[in-house]
Amino acid sequence: GRGVVLPERRPAGARPGECAGAPGVGVRAEREAPGVRDAGAVQDPVVRGVDGEQPLRGGGGRDTSYRVDYRGGTFSVTGPPTGPPPPQGHPVRVVDATGSSVRRTAARYADVALLRVTGPAQARALRAELRDAAAESGRAPDTLRVLGTLTVDLGDGERAAEPGHGGGGPRRTPRGPLYRGGPVGLAELITLWHESEAVDGFHLIPAEPHRDLERLVNGTVALLQHRGLFRTFYPGSTLREHLRLARPAGRYAVTR
């Protein structure tokens, strides 16, 4: 019941997994949340493990002498990597970056940063903060996708423009921002956020998947495609390619 809508913003100089964080934890509690504490710690062993699975340059299998030996505060990894290398190089690393304490981690490690906010102005400011922090950590800001997380309830049709309904913005709920209205109103909201450069796309969660997913695809997505804001086909075969993220080179692959 989860999906990603990625309007085709064109970053400067560019053509148009795994989740770390604590989505259910408020800002006050985030410093004590295990998910937040582990968001940064989990990144390095995951990358080391995946890189160790990569084939040797020039062919000839994998370097079986490579080991992932990591011991952290809450978990440890020992021994060589197991399993075949993933087709996209690294799994797409997703971090809930809503809380301030985890934002630096997201900027340094994440491929996708999720924001649970209700207005484009706040989203735009946080996106700029994440991109600046990414640059400070030595990575290109355009290698980070910032998505707004939004639960969508499309069961009531097109309603009046009031907070949380139709043309109004999402409203805050204990489970995160909620849009309640119709497919056309949701398309208007996505268009507004896209044109104001608030986010690079959306992580949409249907409130009732059996009902809302069909209305989302045949209503909202179809309208965005008509406006040229959503792709009509996927040229790649992996999530990383769908997000227009380059396949990272393995750090530990060796040449015979």
C-alpha cells in the first residue's frame, strides 16, 4: 500500500530498500528513539556488506577473503557477506529526516530523505537545509531526493477547500500529515508543491489501499501525466533507476 510519486523536477545540471529512522516518534522523543540513534550507525555496515558482495573487477567471482566485522552499540555484524550482489549496487537508503537530530545523518548517507510536514514553505526550508548539509558532507546535493510523506484518503470525493480536504493543505494527525479529498485536489496539491520547489516528489500512503490506490493511479497520476509532471514509462528496472540515482561504485571491489 505504499508508493512514490516523483514529479519530474530537473535539478541543476541533471535530467528530468532500506529505511532508517523512527517514523512514529515525535520531535521531542527522537533523541531517545532507538530508530533515530541507529539511523547513522546502520549505514556503514550495510554499505560495507553490499560492497563486499560485488564481483571482482575483471570477472572471476567475488573476493571471499573480505569480511564485514562491525560492532556497534545495539548490533554487530561478523563474517563475509552472503548472497548475490544487488542489481542496483547499493539498496536505496531511506531516512525519515523530519526530526532535526537525524537530518545530518540523512544528508550524509541517505538516497531518499522523507519529510512529514503539512506546508510547502516548511518543506522548502527543510529541503534547502538537507541539500546544504549534503554539500557540507562532501556529496553532490542532487544525489539526494527529498520526498514529502503524505497519507491520502480519497474516499470522500472532491470536497471544499478547507484544511485537510480538497484544495486545502494536509492536516497534521498523530500518524503524520493527512490529505482527505479527491484525486483532482491531490493533483493540485502535488503541482503546487512541485512548482514551489518544496520537494522532489512524494511518498504517498493510501489510507485504504483497495480503494485509494485505484483512484490515485487512474485519477491523480493520470492528471499529472497530462500536465507533463509525471513520467509515462519507466526506462529502468530498479528503484534506484526510477529515482534517477546513479549506481554507486563498490568501495571494496578489487582487481585480480
